[in-house]
Amino acid sequence: MAFACQRNSYLKELVSKVVTCTQVKNGYEVILNDTVFFPEGGGQPDDHGKIGDVNVSRVIRRGPKAIHVTDGPLKEGDELKCSIDWKRRIDHMQQHSGQHLLSAVLDAKFGFKTTSWDLGKSISHVELNTPKISSEQMSEVEDECNERIRNAKNVQVHYLTKEQAMDLEEVKTRGLPDDVIEPIRVIEIHGVEKNMCCGTHVENLSELQMIKLLHTESMRGGVRVFFLAGDRVLNKVAIGYDVEKKLTKLLSCGIDEHSDSVEKLKGNLRVSQKSNKNYLKELGKFEAKEHSLKAKETSYIFHLREDADMDYIFSFLNGLPEESKDWIVFVSAGTVKNGGQFVLRGPEQKIANISSEIVKTIEGKGGGKKGQFQGKANSFKNIDEVEKIIQGAVNES
């Protein structure tokens, strides 16, 4: 028996009787005498909504029954108003009917069969039994689909016996599923295709408004074609236009100059980053000399620079005098909140004695040998404690 949601895809509400309500791990499983909620199947996600005041978060098919997963209990025998999330339903109807149209055109024009499909949250795709599809073929298919939509082809639901279904091309090539029960539901797009399907669909292709093919992706010897239909196309255009306006303002140029402007900015950034790297290396050598003056009295160097990197650290270390091999040196690059990289070096035994404690203090990890330890810290929020550990080690000698 077809559910109410299949008999009328535009039904938003229905008063149904609670047949059973069973508590399960993730809530309650409810069976109704009939349902306005579409249970997940045929590539189409389920409907969400409410039964009375209780939320329905999932609907699945178990044999001939629709199981509604709710967040609260319902009394068996009660007749309650069931209402679906219509925005979700109409979106699924548009994408599902769009997929039928797209698959039919792909097959008719190029013999590309749809092996599976996915109705995604924002973008859907069909998987085809061909290793590739050209951009020219994509354009032809998109144009054909939108021509059919403009021609306002009717979409009709038929209910057939197993014997009648045997005349369908789909059944001739694939056969009927083992668990199929009569009546067999068939969706016909007039003049386009006729296919078995359990999902909800629009009544006329004009309700799709348009289809937009996006990109392809190779997979398992086949190819995925990603697409949008209906309101998703309008939403994509609205988002794209908003981005265009923002970029036009940020880049101070027209839409046709966006790409060139970004490439120019990227080139300038690369030059700036290279110059900055060189400046930091030179700065590392200079700051090493500055810290060395103090270290001649303290026998240690403790230094953190937030805008630096490993190149800076090694430039700093290379800028130290020969006598620094007897000092404990800790140089780090990163922020107090997010941590960063560091190098700890000095007399081998002293470094061995304090490295574990320092790594623990800065939530870091790393390794080293012969008096040099290099690693990465997850946080420098306790960086002041590192200096105290170093001072303690210096004072012990």
C-alpha cells in the first residue's frame, strides 16, 4: 500500500492514528495507520516535522511499515495531527524530479546510465557508467533538461501490477526487486521517461524552474555529475551575486576583473612574504647579538617572537657567538594562545635534565640529541615557567 505522502506529494498535514509506540535507545519508534511523512528510500532523504507536539527526527521503512523516530512518547490509539517540514519536502521533490529528468536525458542523448544518485544537503549528484563526460556534453544535457522544463511536461504517478511492470524497460534490464510488493509505483515524465520510484515528485516539470549542472568527479571507473534544481539554483545565484558585490567593493574593480585582481594580489603577497622571510632572518641575527650581551652574565637566553618561524629560529641560533655552546638557549616562534615551534639547546646533560619538564609545561612534543631539542608546543600560556626552569638549571651548576 502506498503511503499518503506518496499518493499526494503536496500533502502537508494529515490526522493519523498511533498504532504502536516503542521506546528505543535514541527516542521512540512510532507506527501510524497512515503517514504524511516520507520514509528514507530510493536515494531520497526522509521528512521531518511533528506528530502532535512531538518532534519527528527520522523516518525509515521497515518492510511495509514507516517507522517514525520521535523525541517523546505518544499514546497508542490517539489520533493526532501530523505536519511535515514543507520547505524540506518541496526541496526533495524538486531535486528528485530533477534527477529523473537529468538521468533520462543523459541516457537518451549519450547512452550514459545512472548507476546511483545522492540527494545532498546542498548539492546532489548522479553516478554514471562512463569514465568521463565532456563540457560540451554537459552543456547539451543542461540545455535539453531546461528545454523540457520550459515545455512544462507533466509528471504522473502510476500504480502497476507485477505483470504490467514487466513491460517497463527498467524492469526488462534489471528485473524486479525481491521484496517488491504490489502495487508497483511508477513515475512518468510525459514524453521523457517512465521509471519505478517510491519518492515524492512535482506534478509538472515547470515547478523545477531550471536545472544547473555544476562539475564532475571521477570515481570507481565512472563519473559523478553534480547538479542543482529548483530553488537551490536561485539560492546559489543569490549567494554568488552577494559574493560578487563584496568582491567588487573589496577589489575596487568590475566583475570581469575579479580574477586578474586576485592573481595580482597573490603575486604581491608572494613577494611580500619572501621579503618578510628575509627580513626576519636578518632580524634573527641582530636579536641574537642583542641577547648574547645579557647572556654573558646570565648564562642563558630565553626568547619568544610571535611573528617568526623556524627560519628565524635557526637564523637566531646561527647568529650566536661560539661561547653560547655553554649557555642554555630557548628560542621559540608562535603565539601565547596557539603555541608554535621551539628549539632548546645547551650543555648535553643540562638539556637532558630539563627538556621533559619544559615540554610538559608548554604541552609540546619533539625530540633531539647531543644537547639540542626541537619541537612544537600546543600553547605558550605557561611560557614564563619555562624561563624559571632554565634559571633553576643554570643556578644548579
